[in-house]
Amino acid sequence: MSAHDLVKESAAGTLGEKLSWRFRVAHGYETSESEQRSWRNSLPVLADTLVDAGLGDVEVLVEYPVPLSSYRVDALLCGVHPATGEPSYVAVELKQWSEASSIADTEDLVLIESMRDNVARLHPVAQVRRYCDHIADFTESLHGHEHRISGAAYLHNATDDGVHQLFTFLADAHGRLFTGSSRAKFQRYLAERLAPVSGAEAADGLRPESVSPSKRLMAVAAEEIAERGHFNLLNEQQIAYSLVMRAVKKARQSEVKEVIVVIGGPGSGKSVIALELLGELYRNGLSALHATGSKSFTTTLQEVAGGDDARVRNLFRYFNDFTKAPKNGIDVLICDEAHRIREPSRRPANHIRGYRRQVETLLEAARVPVFLLDQEQVVRPGERCDVAVIDEAAKAMNLPVRHVRLDAQFRCGGSRAYEEWVLRLLGLRPGGPVRWGGDDRFMVQVAETPQELEAVLRSRQEGGEQARMTAGFCWPWSDPVLGAGRKFIELVDDVDLAEWGWARPWNAKGDRPVGGFPSKNLWATDPAGFSQVGCIYTAQGFEYDWNGVILGPDLVWRDGTWSANRNASKDGAVAGAPPEDFAYLIRNTYKVLLTRGMRGTVLFSTDRETREMLRTLVTGR
């Protein structure tokens, strides 16, 4: 709606109601009361500012979604540039803060003392600047026209004196700071970028279908280690990054050790933070290392990021590599996928610290240990590391811990609705399964046959996008067929759905390619990986555009609830778990498999009743 429309709705007292309805239609869930209150308090101020500047016809897109993420810009102003006649956009972050101060030894973190929560927040100019960069990076109509978008933070309840420390942050075209006392300056800033004409046509140029896909983690890892600038960290991602860099500085200056724990769901950007940190620390000559518990993930990073450079390859290690590591022997240890830290670490009694838990060895190995984890991605017995485990171990070692929670969603097209739908579907959130309401950014489809699932994915793969098939671990995983010279030449079609006359092999079992198929470690990233079925151990940690998931007989829908069948599982490690643990691990497994896609997921269940339930949820019939 235009600024004039906002003023009218506000005067009529219907602004909150109308925006709530539009939000519900656009995002598929209700907005919070605090957000509605924020609209009522801030949007009328912005609208009045625009109208008083003669810009009442400028289009105001409220809660504009940052492409391929779940973040939203408070208001994106759309109009025409007064000098060039080109489309012109101004992203505005609205803050109700009356005072704020910078946090010592950081460049972009602030503290709001009136909130009394001692929580670090990203400088609003840094926040809006990153939104502008991200929108410019991923909106096709702005490619090559990045100058068309500008950004401003408007602290309308504050005075320049009340937030004077915030003005030390460097401003540029994508980020300027204004307060209530500098309203006239803000109006001049807007008038330099927006003409007093309708912005409806400019707003139409930012349709969701004009969004390009995000840069995949593996595709840019090699360049990321070499040079900065491929990943644009947003909000809590940048807070996590800045807190780690602050801890590194303190550790080097005063030998003060600090632990950083970053918590986020699938696709929230944990591994992006890890690579950004590793690249920056490595370029600054610090002894920083990256570690995971996943051979596939680590090997892929070594192959793609390291290439033939042994120095870079050695940056990517495993959790158990630090069993004998000297105390504080490296500056920073980045523990990615930390939910896979095992309990306990088993090793001979003559090792330097005896029978220590793996989390303890990792805490001791670096001056700044960093843990990035998703507590709902535990899929094997023994992988029980969560925030409480890290906190308890750190407390026993007298180490302070800082937590950062990532609220964003970059996988699944940035669809928070799909993420919530999966959690409800699998009973990992209360309330039970709900119908899929649709989302312009993400497609969900139920296939009636495995042939249909493969055909949908193949059409995407042949169209230049990346597609993969995955399945629950319900079929044996055979060694490849041996040929002459005892060379593996062929994979066995183990995933055999005889009822439908369809069979495909699992991804390769070993670290070497077989018969033109990639090794298991490169299944998710090698174009030749399409025709094999990936399992949880090769899919976890990766993403691809289109995701096919075969639900096997280990998890079926009966009498209005899920029934987990350990006898149907071929995963010996999981099948041996106690019944209650097995059910939890299997649901977590499918949660991981269902959240690998960037653009869409196609589901197929080998069980008729389960398939009918899924079809009802997705199609309504």
C-alpha cells in the first residue's frame, strides 16, 4: 500500500488488522502481538514522514521478505528515482529505541540498556546494509543495478544525542542512521532517492519469481577460504561472527578463554558462519581449524575447498582428531554439526587426559572453542550433545559461555512455514500434523509411485537444477560388484521397491567412485549423484535444489499417530536403541531428510495408509 494508504488505515484504527491479515496470507501463520504493536507504533511515523515530505504515493512493502531467508525488512519503499527515472528502493529498519550504546571492542554490536536483558544486538545500520546487499545479490531485477537500492535505519523515538555512539559506525549508500531529531535530514535523504509519483510499478518489479537461488555452500567454499566476500551474514549470523572475533581478540590480549555456542535449525546458516570465520582467521595467520563428526561433510569440504592445496585441506578435521591435542594448542576450533559429538570419547587409558568426554577434549583444544549445532538433528545413539551438555562441561572447567540463536531459514527457500510443517508432521512440535497451506517460495508434492518421484526430480535435474533422492535406511547396503582385477565396477540396486517394479542403488559405500558414480562423500555435490539414493549419513549437512524423500516401513502412520518399526530398519546402530530412543531418532532422521531442499520436496511412502495421510495433508483430498 502507499504511504497515503498507511496514514488512512492508521487513522481508522484498522492498520494492525489489515496487515495481520496480509501477513497471514503471505506467510501462512499468525504474527505475534509484539510485532503488531511494533507496526502500530512505527509504521504511522514512517508514513507521516513520507507524506510530509511529499512522498505519499511511494509504495511501502511492509515486512518485505529478504530473498531465500526468513528475515524480513520492516519496510521497503518503492518508487522512481527523481533524477534518472529508474526504479528506486529504500530499505528501512524501524527501531523504537530511545537510547543505545556500542559494545566495547566490537565494531557492529550494540546494547539497549532499557531492555535490561544484556543481549548483544546488531547495529541497525549494519543490519539494513546487509539486507540491501542480500536483496541486491538475489533479486534478478537488481543484478547489475545494485545502485537502485539504498538503506536506512530510522530510530524515530531517539535523538542524535541519545544514540551518539552509534554514529561512529561508518555509513554508506546501503546504510545510514537517522533519529527522530534528524527527521528533516531523513526526509531530504528520501527525496534524493524517491520522486513524488506512484511506486506501484517499481514494487511489481520485485515479485518473488524474480529471485535467483542462493550460492550453495560447497560451490563457493574454495573461493571463500581464499578471499572474503562470498557470504553475506545477516543479523544473528553476524552477531555470532562478531562475538567470536571479539573472543579471539580478548584471548590473544589477556589469555581470557571464552566458549561460543551457536544454535540453529537446518538451513539457518551455521556452516556459512563456520566458513566465514575460518576464512577470516586463516587469512589473518591464526591457527583456526574446522571439525565435524561427518566424514561425508568433512571430505567434501576438503575436496572442494582444499583441492590440491594440502594446507587448506588440513583445515578440515574430525572431532576425534583432537583426542591428543595439547591444551589451548590452537587459537580457534570451529565445531560444525556439533550435535554429532559423541558420548563418551573412547581411547586407551594412557592418552594424555585419560577417559575424557569428547566435548571436554574439544573445549580444551582451543583458546576459543565454537560450537554450531541443531539439537533436533541427532540421528544416532551416542550423539547426544546439546546446549546443556556443552554448558555443563564448560562450567566444570570455569569457562564462560555465550549463546547465539539463529532464527533465519535459508534452506527450503527460506520458508518458515515448511520448516514448521515438517516439525508438526513428525511430532517434533506439539499440535499434530496440519495441512500444507502452500508457500510461493517452496513446493511440496506427494508422489503416488517411486517412478513419479524420480520423474519429477529428473525433469528438474535435466533443467539445470540440482536434485537428489533420499530414503530411510530400510534396505540393505551391499558392497559394489567386483569386476576383473578385483575392481569395483557396479552398484547393487538395494533400494528395491518390487511392488512398483522400481529399484535403485544406494550411493557408493566407499571413498572412491564406482562405475561412473561418485564416492559417498561427494554424492550430494557431484552431478553424477542423481541416479543413486542417498541415506541420512550422506545427506546430512548438505543441500540441493529439489529433494525427493522415500519414507520406508520404519515409520508409518497408524490410528492417527506415527508408529516406528525397528524391525524394518537396516541401520544396526539405530535399530539397537531402546524403543523410545529409536522412535525419536527415526523421526529426527526423516526431519533431516525432509529439510535438504532449497526449492521443493517430493514425498513418497512405501506404506499406503501413510501415503494417503500425506496426500490429504498436501492436496486436501
